[in-house]
Amino acid sequence: MQARKPDPADIVIIGTGATGGTAAKVLSERGLKVVGLDRGPWLKPKDFSGDEIKYVNRNFLVPDALLNPRTYRQDENSTAELSGFSLLPQMVGGGTVHWAGWFPRPKPSDFFQHSLHGDVPGASLADWPYSYDDLEPFLTKVEWAFGCAGLDGADRNAPYRSRPYPTPPMPPTRFGKTFYRACETLGINAHPIPQAFITQPFKGREPKHLTGFWNLYGDPTQMRSGTATTFIPEAFATGNYELRTECYVKCITVNAKGEAKGVVYLDPDGNEVEQEARIVILAAGAIESARLLFLSATEWHPDGLANSSGLLGKNATFHEYVYATGVFDRQITEPFDGYVGHYLSGGSMDFYETDEKRGHICGSIIGASQVGHPINWMLPGRPIWGEAAKQADRDYFRHSMKIGVCLHDLAVESNRVDLDPTVKDAWGVPVARITHKSHPNDLALARWQLAKNSEILDEAGAKQITAVTHQRCTGNTFHQHGTARMGFDPEKSVLNEWCEAHDVPNLYVIDGSGFPTALGVNPTLTMMAHAWRASEYIADYHAKGRKHRLERPLAVAQ
């Protein structure tokens, strides 16, 4: 059937999550006519609850792996197997629907990893084409438009910020206080981790904290920030934004000049629609964005759209959440009851910067948290059924806590996303295949940091401590970066410093795909600021027929 063609738009954005929602707000508020496409529905706060089975054990938010499978292998000599690797929610709001909301800033060192560490054997480090100072105004804009909570001056290692946090942090939970006391004894600077929620009235929203079980759940209030309840409605309010949900994008089209022409998608009734636009923005997450660029191969782009460098899909980084759990003596320790506070309470950035005496480079944020949900809580070695499981729940659930690590994994060129040659989704389209093997530095960082986390738990008084060691990346953080690396050189990168494809001058990829390296913190704030920065460039320059290139920073030029 011939594709139906609505009127052309100024801009079409694929995805409405953290980055697509940010672009929708910024561009529509600048007066551009924007069409937003999302794979899934637009769920509202009334659609959410605290049903653990529904959210954690079933796929109410994340894609059905039978309809939308992925495959995973550790190296190209292994057979890829079906996997639920990093299946972000495919719905309006994307990952901001189910996240816990860690919202820390990156550090200046994150942007110059190659300049700091040189050519690390087995890794493919590269400097970013812009710096922390370049991004700082946009980090601030996101924090104040989106809503977050934090404590100014608490992190002694914090870089410059131009404005304070919009709202203060929540009071520490009982396990948070335990973490703070142990860190103080050990001389560790512990503090509230900034989080994407509000604790005071903010832009018409009221803080209504209902439960500590927010991680992997939708929020039935509007206390937690998400693009589905903030930026998308604000884009609608401009009159310049049109949202089309439950649309399966098949490919990005290209005209005879090599420019992006628009997208072809299937609407909710299965009809094929062609939406043309002056500018195409891809914001589907680093896995699905790479997949769609491969699916958009043409006679002029036989190896995938925007892939003349051959780097599309490569240098993928995902983080991995690893942790140490401490069990405390229920006879002498007051119950933590983490479910009445919040999932996260307290963290530290003291181990973030490189100290090669530890046996590795780079470092990561750490965070103290409750052990999870009543049915699916994290206690290594816990009996899984019968009276023994029930007794373990009675004895340990209210008397346990964990300290986790957002593992800063090094970029490796062979760690990549491509199309699986045999497995297809329910629409008959090849699925994303993830190839990823952890660099030795990742393993060394995990071992050292888990030992330090265990030391903190020991000082806190835990009688039983178990570190869950890093075996391989499972995609359990849902953090995705690096599959369309940014840079100044078209032979060594896919995107330029404004997230525009070198090969396709009106195609932008504004999610974490462009990150040359991973961060040691949760990346969503950085991704949103990255998208806001690119969107302002599109509105101020590209949409007005102008271009602007940055000078290479000294560290990059060398």
C-alpha cells in the first residue's frame, strides 16, 4: 500500500523519552512545528500503582521480549541468544517512566578521558568535542525546568554550578543515616544524591510521596519528574507540537541530495505513513537509534545511514549496577523499613576520579539504598521458595541495605550494536544484537569499589556482607551510550559536536548514542542537557539556514 503523507513538518522527533521530550519542549517553544512519534502509548499517573508483580515480574512497562526481542553475545565468535538486554519502556516518557530518578551531574574529567589516560590497551577512549563548561548552562536549564532535589555544597568534589538545586533533598531514611554515620567515621564525604523529583511545590506540582518502591514503577503522583508529565505537556501548550503514539518507525528516508527526507512508520491501525520534515531527530536510545540507522541503509548508505566511518553501533557502553548487601542483627538493630522512605538515600563521589593505586582508572558514584521489593528483594543466596524463604524474609528484609555502584565501563570498539542476521521481531524486522565483553578495567573497578562498599557496611555494623561481583554486562541499569560517537573528524566519528550526522546534514541523534565515553554517574541529566544544547543549536542556527562549528578544545586538538 502506498504510504499516506501528512503535511511536512519543520521537525520530526523519533522518541519522547528523556531526550526526545526535551527536544520537543525546546523546539516547539522556539516556534517550530514539531511532530513527535513514539512506539508505545501515553500512560498517565492514574494508570500506575504499587503492584510489584505487574511492574517487576511482568512487562507492564517494558517491551514484551517475545514481540520485541534482542539478542546478546559476549564476542563475535559466540552465538547470540535471545535476551531482555536493556529493554527501556517503549512509551511516552521512555525511561523516565520507570526510573528511580538518580540525577547527578557529570564531572569535568568525564569529557577528556583520552587526554587524561591516553591509549589504554583494549579500549577506545576519545575526548568529547565539548567540555563540562559548555554543557553547564544546559544542565542548569534542565534541573530548573524539569524539577529535581539536591543539597548545595554537600559534595565537596562538585564542579561549578550556576544555580542552586530547585528543591531540597528528602530527609535521610534509617538506612541512609546508618550509611552517613559509617562514612563519617571512615572520613568519606557522604551526601544526598541529586534526584529527579520535587520536595516542595514546583511549577504546579505537589510532592506526594507514597512509597519507596519507585525503581521500575510508574509514579501515580507527579512528585517524580518525567517527560510524560512535564516536557511533553509543555510542548503541547505551545500549539506547535503534535504527538502520535503507538507508531512503529520502519526507516529514515533520504532524498537525492543525501539529506534526510523524513520517516516511514506504521500507525496504530497498521497503515504505512510517510512523514516528511526539514530536520529529522533520532532520540530512541543508543540501541534502537543504532538499529534504526542500520535499517535505513540505502544505495548511497549501504552499511547503514550515516555510517561512512564504519563506526555506527560500535563503542557501546551500558554501565552495570553492582552492589554489596549488608544484613544487620535484628536483635540489636532498629528495622530500616526502606519502603517508607525512598529507594535511594545517600551516596558519595569520593571514589570518582582516577587513582591508579587502586589498580584501575576512572571511578563511579556509589549510592546507599534499600534492598528492593518485598517479593524480589536483593539478598544473595536467599532461599527462593518454601518455609526457608519465608523465614529469610522475616529475619532479614527489614534489616538489610545495600551500597551500589553505577559502573563506569570503558569504551571498546568491538562492543557494539548491529542487526541480528536471523532473529526478527513481531513485525518481521531484524532485531538489535548486542556484542559486549567487559574490559579488564571494568572488572578491576568493580572489585575495588565493592570491597570499599563492603568496608562501609562493616563499619555500619552489618553482621553478614555479600558483594555481588561483576561477571558480565546485563544491561540492568538501562543506561545506553556510545553507538554513534560524536567528534570533529568524520573518519573517526558518526556525529559532529552538535549531534548532527557528518554524512547526513539534517539528521540529528540527540540521545546517549553520541557520548564518546561513558560517565561514572547515571547519565540521564547529561543526556537531557546534551539534547537541550543540540535543540538550541537547531533552533538558533540550522532552522534559520545557518551553521556554526566549534573550535577544537586544546585537549582534543592535541
